[in-house]
Amino acid sequence: MKTKVAIIGGGPSGLLLAQLLHVRGIDSVMLERKTKDYVLSRIRAGVLERGLLALLREAGVADRMEREGLPHDGTLISYGEEMFRIDFTARTGHAVMVYGQTEVTRDLYEAREKAGAVMEFNAEDVVVHDATSDAPSVTYRVAGQDRRIDCDFIAGCDGFHGVSRQTIPLDVRREYEKVYPFGWLGILSETPPVSDEIIYASSERGFALCSMRNKNLSRYYIQCDLSDKPEDWTDAAFWEELKRRIPAAQAATLVTGPSIEKSIAPLRSFVTEPMQWGRLFLCGDAAHIVPPTGAKGLNTAASDVHYLYNGLRQFYETGDRAGLDGYSEKALARVWKAERFSWWFSNLMHRYPAQSAFDLKIQQAEIAFLRDNGAAQQALAENYVGLPY
Ligand code: APR
Ligand code: PHB
């Protein structure tokens, strides 16, 4: 098979890139290790920055998001019994859109199918060849059959556990990592959200987050130990713990119900440099991971897709390679700012296992500073709604 861009990975990064290229008449082939149903069963964050909204519109996949998404003009931060609001629109002129990543992915799959996209599922043993030559290729196996794609460029959109990053030799690649000593236990429940806006809650017992997908679907998280298992937590125990971490007024109105999903995610910060090796370009989780505090995972993947899409477009429309050559540098400059924000917001809101009394006081003083200081609120708001591309 021959194509312009071989895309490894059928998560949101690979799908969005493929769809944007399709709109500009640039053909691609997408390889996914799992099935579409498997990809759509993963539940991730649900806050979209304006840059991603613009990309979804450009890709022609924004209709359902515009209809069903919930624009949010601000967010709430609580600590103990106190709560304050950060007004995004007043501080930055921009809002965010609450719309699940799973729904974004579903909309993208629908558009790809409608466009007659070439997508190979259950692709095994994907291998990148000759990435630093002018004629790269990708080989893989489907249902016991060996296959090969010859292409101009390869987009490595295969997530943290993919093969693309590993293709870059160790003497070229440098990785930066921070692992946090806690996880997030999350549940989805068919109950009305406790608040119209997302609540980030810092408490003596640890962090909690009250989020939502729609008027009757809520997403809640509590900070948990890394050794915890979802099955250790009954629904009743989860609700009880959540109530203890949010202000009493919210706890009193919280509507509980059976969980329809329950999972634990560890928290990690990770960046690999460079994000480009010859004709191989890394996008999204293949190159970087952020802790979920602030919901920057999908949004940072989207900024990579923006830079790569524009570089490819420039190349195919004018022959100019400048956008492609500058990809890694441009993408990483923004990635590190999102890393910094997610790390900062995580540190601010969580309890650390061996936190000293001094560290706790500093954390409390920083939250009080954020509550009282307009410039601090503006800094949070600008990062939350998304730094410009
Ligand atoms: N070959 C083909 N596909 C692969 C391979 C491989 N060797 N390895 C992994 N994949 C697939 C995975 O099955 C997955 O569907 O690549 C896809 C990567 O998708 P994500 O992990 O969702 O990563 P990405 O598309 O970059 O999305 C970034 O979405 O998943 C969230 O937390 C993530 O919010 C972040 C954003
Ligand atoms: C979510 O809705 O799942 C969510 C929202 C905000 C976050 C993380 C996750 O910071």
C-alpha cells in the first residue's frame, strides 16, 4: 500500500490528524493495535480548550460538540469548607467546553468512516523502517498476514505504550519523567452533577474533583493510594469519601447512585525530546503525559496535531519544509508550558504522603493567595483555557 502519511495509533491524536489532512486532500492510512470499540470504551477527561474547538471545526467534526457540549466560563476551587471561583471569561475573554474525550473520538471515527478512510484495526507488530531516509515505510501484521505501507511521512500517534517513540535511538532521545505518589480513583454515574461548574477540591483527606459529562452524567474523582484497586472501593465508600473532601454545602446536595465505570489512574509527568526523527513525528501521549489536574492531556495532543498538520499542509501545498523542520521545537515549547501548569496545579491541590507541616502551610498559603490575588487567578485562567498555539 502507498500513502502520503502513515498514522500509527487510532486514538484522538491519530484520528484528528487524519481527518484534518483529509479535509485538505492529503491521504493517510491509520493503523490501530486494538479495535474501534476498545478505543471507544476508554474514559478520559472532558474539558476542551478553544484551540481544540477550532481544530474540530476545521476538521468538520464539531456539530454534535456545539449542540451537546457545555461551555464553562469558570471553575470552582475549594479547600476545606471554603470555596472560590475563577472566572475564565472575565480574566481571559475565553471559555472552555465540557465534552467528553470519548465523544470527540466517537465523532472523529464517524467522520473517518463517512470519508471512506483506510483504517486497519488489530494491527500487530507495527515496525517503522527507514525514518531518516526519503522513503520510509511501516510494516505490520493483520490476521496473520504481513503488510507494508510506503509513505512520505510517519505520524507516531500511538500513545505512551506505542512503538513510535521507541524507534528513535537512545542516543538521540532524552526522556524526562516525574511519578507522583498517588492515583485518581474515578467514577462515572448517571446522576445530575453536584455543581454547574467543575470543582477542584483540596482537603485534609486528599484531593477530589467534581466534573460532568452532561446534565445527568457526572464524573467524580478522589485522590487514592497507588496500591488501591478499584474493587477495594464500593460505591458507598467512594461517595462517603468524596463527601468528606468537598464543602458541607455541596456534600449535602450531592446526588449519589450506582457507578457505571470505576477505574484508577496513576499520575505521571513525562516528556520525550525530540518529537521528530527524520520523517517520523511523535504526537500526543506518544511524546508526553501530564497528570490530569487541569485536563491538559487531550489539549496538548491537539496542539501537536495543529503544528504537524500545518507543517504537512505547507509541504504539500508549497513544497516548503520549514513547518515540518521546526515541528519538534515548536511543539515542545508549548508542551513544557502545559507540563508546568499540570505539575503546579497537581502540587497545589494534592496531599503528599510525607508532607511536612511546613509544606502543608505553604500549600494553604498558595491557595489563599490564589483566592485573593487577581494576577494569580489570571495566570491560572490563561493556562486553563489554553495558551495560544
Ligand atoms: N500500533 C498501532 N496502534 C498502537 C500501537 C501500535 N504499536 N500502540 C498503541 N497503539 C494505539 C493504542 O491502542 C491507542 O488506541 O494508539 C492509540 C493511542 O491513543 P491514546 O493513548 O489515546 O493517545 P493519543 O491519541 O495521543 O491521545 C492523547 O488522549 O488517550 C488520551 O490520555 C490521553 O488525553 C490524552 C489524549
Ligand atoms: C473530567 O471531566 O474527567 C476531568 C475534568 C477536569 C480535569 C480532569 C478530568 O482536570
